Amino acid sequence: MEIRQTIVDVYSEACGKYGQNPIFSALGHTLTFHQLDGLSSQFAAYLQNKTTLQKGDRVAIQLPNLLHYPVVALGVLKAGFVLVNTNPLYTERELLHQLQDSGAKALVVLENFADTVAQVMTKTQLKYVFTTQVGDFHPGFKRFLLNAVVKYGKRAVPDFDIPGRIDLRNAVKQGENYSIQPVKISPQEIALLQYTGGTTGVAKGAMLSHANLVANMRQACEHLPDVYRIEEDTIAAPLPLYHIYAFTMHILCSPYTGNHSILIPNPRDIRSVVKVFKDYRITCFIGLNTLYNALLHNLAFQRLRFGDLQNCSAGGMALTSDTATRWRELTGCAILEGYGLTEASPVVSSNQPKAIREGTIGTPLPDTQVKIVDDNGEVLATGESGELWVKGPQVMLGYWQRPDETAKVLTTDGWLKTGDIAQIDKDGYIKIVDRKKDMISVSGFKVFPNEVEEVASMHPGVKECAAIGTPDEDSGEAVKLVVVKANPKVTAEEIRSFCRERLTGYKTPKHIVFVEELPKSNVGKILRRELK
């Protein structure tokens, strides 16, 4: 599959075709394709004319699912810069690492999270910080009301001090006074730095090119034509757009096919998800097992009518058979389970509406090769278990400024080593058997044991520790920390509180147990597999 378009080209074509159609809605307000095109161009013009940023500079975006996100993301790409997706809930330590590692020179952040930025920005290369409020892309009185409720009613905006910060809404408005300068961008150039733990250690930036992302968009739409129907679908978008799964599905596939995504800022607020189903004729729902399970337990959701719902997709974590069955019984709609990883932009395979095989992750997308290999890299026979390797136009360029780490997962002839143990049956359906790596998946978010252990070990009451995943009904897996005490009086809650201050919520150990010693190899390496 030869890709000659960039993401900017895809949007230019889509906005020309579907100009007056709705593209994104959030909190009751809708942008059309034409409006998004105009607002993003104004932001791009501001960046080009009112800053010293140069082509290829990295711009971080720290926003939940609001209308701001697509405006800023598309504006950054139009201006010729590289987008760096950043979790708004990051702690100071996590945010500092990502900003330093990416070398981001600009950041767009919702004021609700700006206090964290204020604490770390002097240690970064940031030259420009744009701040924005929840209602800034809503009209008149509603903008004022939303911002007042969030700031004064819910008290959700902490005090912060960022000298020289720029108001995003004003910047977009000023952009009307300037012309956007066309930027020559090759499809092979980096569009996105998407941070992931990869196989081990601290988060690394997967370099995803325009070609990678556009290819995966086309592959997904070709593989799932009944899910992405041209100008027919209204798609609920509860998963965060800064996550690669939601980015590809909603920022790329949905606009490419002229469809309408309803952005849900906080999917943990199940009432807001239910409200979207009440307010819109939702035809497609994209979630993960945790969210499907939570909705199934919600009485208000159970009372809804699902006559418009045509397709549901799940990724990010394993879909349990119990959840799949109960969802189908309630809604009349089966869930299509798929598989992907950040390094593959992210979709590798998926079940299809008329060919679902439960317990599998479906068949590979078009132009995607897969194989199962043993520890020596030898291809295994059909039905045998081994590591899943993937090759295709969606596979990343590599890890940002980490050639050694890149070499560990990318072969010289372009195969990506996923680190997952799988089987492929005679019909080409893939089943994930286990994880080769020690990664823990909490509600679809990757948690890497090394990071949790590093933080927990800073506590004076911890002699040594190991983090593993343990099954959890709500989140698929939860973090379990096994600790050898340095101080016999230390408690589990003290360690948990210590970790909570330094780790994002989903990385904080849910379970802490104490042992006299940890199992180790003959060279002293902690054997996590024995703890499991």
C-alpha cells in the first residue's frame, strides 16, 4: 500500500466533500467539517506567524475529549509541526519526562491541569504554553456558563502561575488576521510522537509518520466497511483521543468517511455516556471491556433503547466472553474485538461484523502480514503458540532518539516483535494466549512494572518490591505490589499514598502484599512470573 497523502491532505479532501456535515460534538455543541477546517487553519496561522517554531518542532497537547482537541491537533499538523499526545492526568514526574524526552517547544493544556505544567515547565524546552477553558469553543453565553460552572461551581481549576501563557481562544481568533503558509510535508515525515513503554522501562515516543497513520486509517476502513459507512454513522467517542486507539478511530477513520463523532470528556462518568445515547442516535460505539462492563451494570443504561446501534468495537485490552454475551443480549449488537499496539498505529487485526469468532482478535487488516515465531525467530506451524510478529505500512518508524530500543523490536526487514504470545488457526484468526512481556494492562492503559517499582522503592519503608498484574473485574487487570519491608511498621496504605502522589491513578498499586523475600534467579533477578 503506497501512501501519498498526509493527514492534512486527508482532512482537506474530507472537508471539501462533507463541508456542512457535523464532524465533532461535545457538551452539546457541534462543529461542522467546514468550521473545524477554519478554526484549525486559524490556529496554524497563529503558530506560523506569532511564534518562532520551525517545521518539525514538537507541540504537546494535554486535553481531554473536547472540541479543542481536533482544532489544536489539526492546526499543529497544518503548520508543519509534530504532535505529542500527552495524558492530562500525568503527575509532575511523568509529564516532565515526556516533555524533556520529546523536546516539546509548545504545549496546549486545559486550565484544569495547568498547575502540573507550572511546576515543571522551567525544566523543559517549552517556549509557549497555551491555556484554555472547557467552554472556549462554545458560543457566547454557553461558553461563559460552562467556564463559570467548572471554575467556581465545581472548583475544578486549581491555582497556577505560568508566566507569559497564551489564551488559546484569543490565539485562534488572532489567527484570522494572518494567512497560513503552505508547508511541504512528506508522508514519510513524523506526524505523531505517541508515548508507550514499548517492551521495558520508561515511556518512549513511537514515531508514527503521516503514512503510518493514513495507511492504518485506510486499512481499518477497508476491513470494516460496515462499521465506517460513508456519511451514515454517529459514533460515540468515550475513549481519550490522546490514546492511539481513539486517535485513529475518531480523528482519522470517522472524518475520512464523513461521519460524526460525539466526544465524551470523562467516560468514568457513566451518566454522561448514557446521556449521549439519549441525545444522539448512536449507530456505533467504540470502547473497551472495562467500559462495556460498567455500562452493563448501570440501570439507566439498561433502560435505553438500542434500535439505532449497528456496530460496536473493542480494543485496548481483552474482551471477556461474559461481557460480550451480556452486551449482545442487552443491545442486540455484537462486539467486534480487535488487536493493536501503539507501534502499529495501532490496529493489526479485527473481527468483522459477519465473521465474528469469539475469543479471537480476528484476522489481519489488508496489507498486514503476521507470523508466529519461537525464541530463535523460526516460524511455527499453524496452531502453535509463539511470539506474534507483524509487518505492514502501519508499523512505526522507530522510537524517538532510541536506536537501541528500536533495534530490540524492529527487525532489519521491517517485522515488529509485539511481545505477545499468540496462535493463528487455519482460517487466519489470531488468538492472544499470553503476554511475553511483563506489561500490565489497566483498562487498556499500559503499566510497566519497572516504573511502579522504581517509585515504590523510594519509600524508606520498602526494602525491595516487584509489581505484577492481577485479574480485576472492573479494569481487566490491576497493579499488585509485592513488598519486602525495610521498616516493620510500614503499612500498605502508607506505601499506596506515597505512590499515588507520584504515579497516575491507574498505575498506583491497588493491592499491596508483604513477604519475607522475593523469588530470584541465580543472578539475583526478581522472578515476576513466580509471583504471578
